[in-house]
Amino acid sequence: MTSKIAVLLSGHGSTLQALIDAIDAGSLTTNICVVLSDQANAYGLERAKKAGIETALLTKQEYPSREAYDHELIQRLDLLQPNLIILAGFLRILSPLFVNLFKHKIINIHPSLLPKYPGLNTYQQAIKNHDRFHGTTIHYVTDDLDAGPIIAQEKCKIDENDTVETLKQRTQALEHSLYPNVIQALLKTI
Ligand code: GRF
């Protein structure tokens, strides 16, 4: 039976697009059963609709607490039974309830060489600190922010003239090939 993945995002959705493109190219053999966003104006929702993928919008304003929000998220995902839950620029912190329920099934991609630079503004920090390398990390999601077991990493050089934008472009190019490949490999083991 073909596997399925759920993708959670908050923004532009270039990561989602890389997954859609890999599925179209046949290098990622799975179905995206839902793209769920916490932001109404996330461009990722448009990308999903264009690709004919079911979308869902759950804004935090609709729920009185993180737990209530995550309870709804759990119900929706339970109905769909995805093999993996893929975070693709999802900017909400998930509650321990959610994380523990889907242990070893939630995967995130983070734009730094973890454990360096968890959280936001990773490009700014790497440039400010004159790092020679930056990169991306794919990891399991646990209760600790950006600190779950690492699945894969890839690095790139930082050039002297790099700006946040050029370094982001280089890092995201890595992400867009690494994430589909890692998801494909993980799905084979499930
Ligand atoms: C990616 O660079 C990923 O590393 C981080 O969020 C970014 C999402 O970008 N978690 P996009 O919205 O998929 O373009």
C-alpha cells in the first residue's frame, strides 16, 4: 500500500513544493494526504491547492489554548493516519501531548547545523559569527525545541560576501534535495 504524509507549514512553502516536485518526478513515492497551515495567508496553501492536495487551516485564534489547538490537530491527523508528519516551516511549537502521541513520526527540517543555532535567525547568527559553514538538519521532533535526534545534515560554505538572502538560497537548495530523499528513505523503513 502506498504511504502517506501530512505536511504542516506556516509560510512560503518552498519546502512543500520540493516534496510535490519529487513526487511528480517519481523520486519520492508517497502521497501528501493533507497540507495543514496555521496561517491563512500561507502561500504553501496555494501551492497545495494547485497540486490538487487537500488543505486545512487551523488558526490559533480559533482555540483557547495550545492543548485545545493540538487536540484538534490530533483528531484530524488520526482520521488520515499519515505514516509521517512532515514539518515544513511550521512555526508553532507543538505540545508534549502531540509530540508524544506521534513519537518518531514527526520530522522537522531546520536551517542550521544543529545543535548550533536552534530557534530563529540562524542565517544572521552564522554570518555575524563569521562561521565558515552553514547548513541544514533533519531531525525527529521531541519536546525540546530543535533538539530531537538528528537524522541527516548537509553543509555548505559561507562566502565572505554572503547576505542573509544569498545564504538562505544556498541552504534551501540543499534542503530541497535532502528532505525528499530522507523522507523516501524513512518511509521504506516504516
Ligand atoms: C525552511 O528553510 C526550513 O528549514 C525552515 O523553514 C523554512 C521554510 O521555508 N524550517 P518555506 O516556507 O518552505 O519556503
